[in-house]
Amino acid sequence: MKLFDVYPINPINIIKGVGSLVYDDKGTEYLDLYGGHAVISIGHTNPHYVKRLEDQLHKIGFYSNSIEIPLQKELAEKLGKVSGKDDYQLFLCNSGAEANENALKLASFYNGKKKVIAFKGSFHGRTSLAVAVTDNPKIVAPINETENVIFLPWCDEAALEQAFAEHDDISSIIIEGIQGVGGIQVASESFLKKIRSLCDAHNAVFIADSVQCGYGRTGKFFSHDFAGINADIYSMAKGMGNGFPVGGIIISPKILPAYGMLGTTFGGNHLACAAGLAVLEVMEQDNLMQNAAEVGGYLISELKKFDQVKEVRGRGLMIGIELPAELSHVRKELLFTHKIFTGEAKPNVVRLLPALNLTKANADRFLEAFKTVLNQ
């Protein structure tokens, strides 16, 4: 049997990681500024994280949600404290797509409506509902197609108001506070406030997709927090488990649960909760949101000094560097010549999504390499 060939793969075999550094099977060191799609939030093999998981593994790794799992309550309490949303309710699942799937479903349960507003450039996942609200026809199979999704231009307040005027069955609006796959496009504070006011006026549910732009990456726990509003549901995953598969939604107290409404086999298992708790404990103890804001702010300000860069977008350690077409080789040059992992967004955006404890020294290592590549 062979692997189903759906990933374009770099010929690099990473076998070890420490902090923001990873090593291949030949012993070559790489600086990791991508964290495996924004997943590595507290650094590779963080000692507290490793011990938390190892200790739990020696006790019990899994049992179903048919029994009490005190670790789930502990995780909910810690998440409420660190995020500032302590009156919300937590539902645990396994991935970002699953989190968004449950958020959309829960919104429809809540108000009995069907239509969803999503935005051009969005990416919300690959499962049936999540991919239906993702603006990429190439990954939407015929079975995923639905007339219930309305795609609107990014940050267009007039178009948003018009959609509500034309449709009386809008169940929810789903929006990334900063689009990741869409090229690090930051939602304006006024646009997020407009979503909040329209959802309130029409009994629609505001879903804040925070899978990539949440969990402290921007310097606030959720990037939507910069607008000074509360969403009804926040979806999260990626950095939530530092590599262990865990996702979740936190849900406004106005949305009431009922037995059987949502469910999952693996979500909220003992190991997942241990991973989730370890991440939040390290974030809290080491002031990682503050570090993300400071080191990210430094990177953004330095990157804006390069004349060849068309635009630098983002907040904290979620950064997009838009380059002209003639510099489309930069990302590969960084990886294969300078041994630095970065991400991309089509057509020519280099994405930086490093661990939240990235050091200024590592930031300088990247800036020096970036300067060298641009000047060649």
C-alpha cells in the first residue's frame, strides 16, 4: 500500500524539535517560523508539556464522554480565565474543521435558520459544512455544495447590511479575525462591530473563527478582541494542543445545551485535556501573549523597512509578507539555502506563524536571511 498523494512534499525528514528549532535526519538545524500551520504554540517538546502528557499517559489516556472527566472542567476553567470569557461554555472536539462544523450546526439549532454569511478569501475547513463556507471551489465536492451560503466581499459593510435586508433566514455569520489562507487579511474593528450589531438586530449568531488567529497568536487571546466586542461562538484548534489533536468551541451563555445536541468520540479525552492544560499553563506562566505582541511588533516594523516588500499585514506573530511576482522564489530560498521554515498564501505571500515564545534573536536570524535573499 502507498500513501494517497494529496500533499506537495518538501524532501526534508524532521525527526527532532526543541523550541523554535527543528532538526532533520542528517542533523541539519532549521528555524521553524511556521509551526506546522500555526500549531506549535509553546515550542517543540516544551518540557512542561511533555511531562504533563507523559504523566497522564501513565494514568489513563482515553475514556469516553459517558463518564466524568474532571480534566475537562479544569481545562474549561483555565481557558475561561486566560481568555477572559469565563461565563462561556466549552465543547471539546478534535480539529478546527470539526469546531467550525459544530459552531455552524449549533447556530442553526439556536435560531432555526439555515443561511450562513461567509466572506471572500475565507478558509474554515474541509468537512462538509466547513468547506461549504470556504471560498475555494477546488476543494468543494459536488456533495458539499449548498444554496445556504452567501459569500460577501471582505469588510464591505454595505454588502453586509444589504444581505440582511434581502434575507430573513440568516442563521449565522462566520469570520476569521485575520484570514490565514486568504493571505493574512485583518478584519477591521468597525466591520467586526457591524457584524455584532447586525447579529443582535436579526437574532443571528456571530461565529468567530479563531482556529488560526486565536489562542494568543495576535497578542490578545482572540484576534476579534481588538474590536472590543464578544462573539457568540469562538472556534479554536491548532495552537490549542501544541501538536496534540484538540479543538473546541466556546459558546455564549445565551445558547442553551441539550443532551445529544453535539457529540464526539475522541473530543475531550484525558490526553487531549492534559495537552490543552499544559499549553494554557505555559502561556500564562511565561506571558506568551505579551511576547507575541512584542516580538511580532518588532518583526512587522522591521519588515516594513524593506523596499522590495509590497505590504506587511497581521498582528502579533501572525504575519503576512506580500512580495512582487518576481520574488516568488523567496520562500524556497529561505527553506533550502537558509534553513528557515515559513508558510505561504497564494500567490506571493510569505506567512509567519511561529511559536508564541519566539525569541528576538530568532526573529533577527530570520530578518538577516530575508535581507540576504532580497538583495541577491
